[in-house]
Amino acid sequence: MKTRNIGIFAHADAGKTTITEYLLHRCGAVQQRGSVDEGTAHTDTLAVERRRGISVRACAASFIHGDSCITLVDTPGHADFAAEVERAIWAIDGAVLVVSAVEGVQAQTELYFNALRKAGIPALFFINKLDRVGADRDAALESLRRDLGAPAVPLWDETAFVEAACEADDALLEAYLSGQTPPRPLLEASLRRRVLALEAFPALSGSALKGQGLDQLLEAVELYLPEPAGDPSAPLCARVFALAFDKAMGRAAYVRLYSGALENRDPLGPDKVSQIRRLRGVKAVDCGRLQAGEIGIVYGLERVRAGDLLGEGSLLPPGREAAGLAQPLLSAKAEPEDPSQLRSLKAALEELSCMDPQLKASWSPFTHELFVHLMGGIQTEVLQSILQEDYGLACRFSPPTVVYKETIARPAEGFVAYTMPKPCWAILHFRLTPLPRGSGVKYLCTVEPRKIPYRYRRQVEQTLPRALEQGMLGWELTDLAIELFDGSDHPIHTHPLDFVLATPMGILDGVRNAGSVLLEPMLDLRFSLPSALVGRLMAELSTLRAEFSPPELRGELAVLRARAPAATMLDFSVKLAALSGGRGVMRQRLAGYEPCPLELGKTAPRRGVHPLDTAKYILAARSALESDIF
């Protein structure tokens, strides 16, 4: 039996979950179609999803169509849950991108299409909601071509289909130009080659609510989307793209295998696989083994987090690395309504951070404060609901603040000699160099093994991410290169954790010597609104440190592109609605981080003892090394 791993993506309310429900019912995977409006969708498993009628987490299911077993990953459409979408992309080989025939391309449509293209994943378009008042299939098709720059091929137009299929095949093109119609299997094979090369994107249309056009969609999935590749006999390479918690079985890791195989009782680091299940419809059945190209659920990996790589990372196919599709720009403090539940709230948020590492739940054992990173208001409300319904914890979040970052101003060296009070010995000498914006952190160890043995060098490397979480201004450090070029241990006095404790001291000594630069998140913005109002919009944006290009006039509408700091745009959607009478549309995406004057930005209070407050830091670290001392 052939295999397909596909994802279904869309802007919120375009109808992708309704499509998923139809496909599952049509192929016999469920007895009755679920409904988003009625809260009965099979892929919306959380109580908050059923109550609000939105997808919050990616959910996988499988069904049989013809001679193919298709595993489908249904993804959230709201921007606040884009991290789930990015992880779903790691699991699939092909995609269906749903667009409403009424609204056409929307903000998340553009974001997800670009992410799929960057990952090299072929896609089909499905123009949905043809039954709705105001539906315009041709306008939606034009918006795919114009706004996405996608060479969309309407399969309902036989001439367009034949021309697209012949375009890249000289023999077919010659036959077509001579007045012959090439055989359909040859046309389909030619178009498939173009689809797999991301040179064409077949488009279908219909109504998911009425089941129109979805049989044709199934056929197109089999015809044009690829089967998974991978060698089952090669070393294991797999990725955890989602995580859930089973009361009976513990941590359930949804895993996509790219190469190799995985069986019950296989060791993976400190853990051992206890059970493997394969998806059958919306349920999972014990199978005991997975191999390259398959998706399954693995139990027993109690230390794994969503996004973790299993096995040989060097075998990871191109496009399966993190793409930065979702990066939280907000931070908020979490507090339980009942102060006695603070420790329980900490444990719950840490568990949820395993399922969504973007939450980055952090805890200070000294100030007893909890912080999380958030994408937006909807995520905050959903998080509160999950904590209440799944953990029995009522909590509140402080008003969110923008998450800044920091980097270094100039090259510098950092040094630490942690040799007192005995027994201890860890000497580290770092070289720090600023990098261009968007480079992230690059680490290199050039110290000789005779000076620092490999086991201690590994401790330094493992500690670096925590050491970089808070710089001199309190924000995460980025865009710098770190070289460990000298240091030493001691054959008698070195304790196994000395280099863990010393690394933050050495890094922040270098940051202090280099000087700090505050970085603020910038947004690329695209506004669509009536032409008569574009002048008022430009005047409003001018007060918010925004830069914009001349507007594009499209009949009675104008399109204005701008770039502005995220901190000034937090509530701008409300202002735009008031300014335009609800007729304006704003799309935004993170454009990166740029230097920001300190007076226009914000520093963050340090969580825990500062590593450069040496005496207090060493005392705290020695007494509570198992806690978050950084």
C-alpha cells in the first residue's frame, strides 16, 4: 500500500477542519462527520477547542483511499498557534492549502504558503466555501497568483491544465501545438513533475460543508503529492512534532521517521521505548515498530520535548529545521488565584512548555515568579482554559510586554577563574564577536583537550543556552559568536558541575566588557483599506516610528506596506478598525530585530542571582544547583 503524509493548512475559519472531517468520514475512518460549530470535530480533542470552535493543537489521523494510506495532520489556523503549524510541517511530505472563495488570500495563508515553499513541500490549493454568498472562485484564484506569486493551475479548467502540463515537456508541447491532445496519464505525469519541483500548484474548488469537490481533492492528493522517502536500513533519524500526556501511558510523542526504524524497547538516550502505536482513523493501535516514512506515537520517552530530534541529526532532510515561523513577541507573569498553588502552576506550565517550547516557562526560585512567552491574546485565554480544565488551576496573567533581545556592541573577551571556595576548579576564557542581525548564536570550542577534557567541554556547551537567556539588560542574547579558546580543570579539585556553574560567569563577563545593544522586534505590515482613508492611516503610522512605501491603488482599495516596531503596534488592529469603520485589513509578520535606543525600549529585571554578583551567585548555585539558578 502506498503512503502519503499530508498537512492541511489555512487561515482561521477557511474550513480546513470541516474538510478533514469530510475526508475521514468519506474514507470510513469515522462513522459520523464531526462539526466545528457543534463542538464534535474528531480532530479537536481539547475541551477549549470544542467550546470555542477553533483548533489549538495540530492533530493527526489516518484513512485509506484506494491503494493509499493517508496520514493527515490538521493544523490550527489562528496566528497565535503558528508554532504548532511549524512543527506539523516537519512531519509531512505534501500539503493542502485551503482558501476561502469569499475572502481569498489572508494573512496566515501567505505565511503558511511561504513556510511550505521554504521547506520544499509541494502543495495543492482548495478554494472552499463556494456555497457562501459573495463567493468568487476566479477572484480567489487571482489572489493566489497575485498575493502569493503562486503559479496556480485550476484543474476545473481543462485548457489551463493541459497547457500547464505541456509547458515543461517538449514532446507534449509539440503535440499540443500541432493540434493533438496528449493522453491524460502523460499530462498528469508531467504536471506531477512540475508540482514536485514547486513549479506548479494545482487548484481545486468546492464546498466542504456540502462535500463538493472533495472527492476530486482526494484524487489530486494521490496523483500529485509525493510519497515519503527514507531508508529503513539506515541509522535512525526522527523528529517529535507534537506531544501529549496520557494518564495511563505517560508522555506520548508524535514522531515522524525520516530514516531507520524504531522498535519497542529500543534505547533512546537515557530513555527506552515502552510502546509504539500507529494511527488508525482518529485512534491509535499498538504496532511495535515504525520505519522511515511513517508517523506514529512513541511512549516511554519521558524527557523528550516537542521539536526534539531522535537519532542522527545529520540525516535530517532539508527543510525540516526550525524556520522561525512563530516567534513569541510577548511576555507575561503568571500568578495563581490561590497563592498556595504556585508550585502546582509551575509544574503545569513546565509540562505545557514541553508540548510547546515557545512558551518558555521560566521560574525564579528567589523571587518566586513565573513568566511565559506568548503570541497573543487568544493564546492567553486558551492557556487559562487549559490550566483550569486540565489541571484544576485558576490563574491570571499580567498585561503582556514586548520581548526584546540584546547583543554585544564590539568584540571582547570573557574570563572566569572559579577556584574558591574549595573544592572547585573551572577556568574558562571566551572570545565574543558580534554578528550581523539574524545570525543567532554560533559556538566554537578550540581549547586543547589536555586543558579541558571532553566531558567538561560538553558541560560548557550544554549550559550555554541557559547562560545566554539573560544578558546585562535582562534579555536573551543573540547575534554573536562565542569561542572557548582557553581554560583548565584540576585533577583533584574539579567537581563535575564546576563548569556548569562557571559558564554563565565567563559569558557575562565578556558581555559586560563588550557592551550591550538593545534589540527590538520589527514587523512587516500590509494594510488593505479604502483609498480615501490611506492618508489618515499614513499620518497615524508616522507617530509610531513606522516607515512605509507609497501606497498601491487597486480601484477603490489601497494597499500600504510598512515596517514598524512591535511595541508601537500592540493595539493597532483596534485603531485600524475605528479608523476604517471595520473595512481595513492588517497583515503582519516578524521582520527581525533591530537596534533600539534604551530610552525607547525596556530592560528586564533579572530572574535569580546575577552571575557577576559572584559571592551570592556561587552560594545560591551550590545550595540550589538543581533549581533554575541562571
